[in-house]
Amino acid sequence: MTLDQICAQILDKPPAPYRRLVAIVGPPASGKSTLAARVARRLTAQGEPASVVPMDGFHLDDRLLQEDGTQARKGAPHTFDADGFVRMIEALQSEAPVIYPVFDRSREIAIAGAGRVPASCKTVVVEGNYLLLNTPPWTRLHDLWTFTIALHLPMDALIQRLRDRWAEHGKPDAQAWIDTNDVPNITTVRTQSAPADVVWTETQT
């Protein structure tokens, strides 16, 4: 299925009750943000202005992770404010603008109030690892999505992308972090997520 065909299927769905909510889900470094931006641009070019909302703004702060003893697993489902994220997604079905936090990877912090979906926007593309996860409270999201897209890349491609990412950010012991944190998170996404409406690979256009 091409990107144009996916966008056509999205636009075939009515905003209900107020917005279309498109979920793009995949493991770390699978290209979620890139695909989300492409979908939003294509929908906008077709006359349906779309906003992109990343899940990463709901990372718990490092201070809380240190307090909980979970910093070594940052990025795992339990290291996000999942309930807060679900509430924000639910709020997107109101007629009001919705404010959301944005994650600054260079500083490893979430910035509150950094993003906004305007009231006039009827289509929102949400991207994140755990949008289809089969464990609570993530399961509360399943019935909220209008259309879902899952990214699938080979493990070796994901590992190389993660090496490049952490090298760019100067992360020490990047390979150890990939082995003990990123790979388990990849496995969680791949084995514990509900099926998506469409599976996307990078060979598609």
C-alpha cells in the first residue's frame, strides 16, 4: 500500500466524534517521526491540515526514574506517564485546542506546554512505541484510534540506526545501552502490540 492509498483510507474515515486520530507505532529508531511527518504533510497537501503529536513528551523525568530505580530502563512502558498520555489522547476528541509536552532528546527532558493541536485541526497523527500495547493503561487507547499503522524494519537495521542515534548524541556505552534497554523495548513493541490496520516497510512509497 502506498502513502497516497493510506491517506485516502484515513480521509475516508469521518472525524468522530470530533477528530480523526491516526496512530503510527513502531520500535525505537523505526522511523515513526519521519513517517508521521510525511503522512501529515500529504494530508495537508490534500486539503486536510493535520498535526503530529509524539508520545515521547510523556517520558518521566530522570529525577523520577532515579527515585523509582528505573533509569536504566528509560523508554520502557513503565517509564512513561501512560495515564497522562491517555488523558491527552482522550482530550483530542474535544472541540478545544489541546496542549502537549515535547521531548528534547539533546537534553533528555520533556518540555511542558511546547506543542499545541489547534481547535480547527480535525486530523491528528500520533506517533510512539506503545500506542497498541496490550497491557493497561495502554489498552485504553485501542478504541480511540481511527486508523493505525505499524512500522516493521529488520532488527539489524534498527540496531544500526540506534548506534547512529546514540553516537550523534554522544551517549557513553551506547552498545551496552542498546543491548540492555533498546533491544528489550523493541521486543516489547513487536511481541506485545495489537495488530495495526496497515504494516509499513521502508520499501513502500
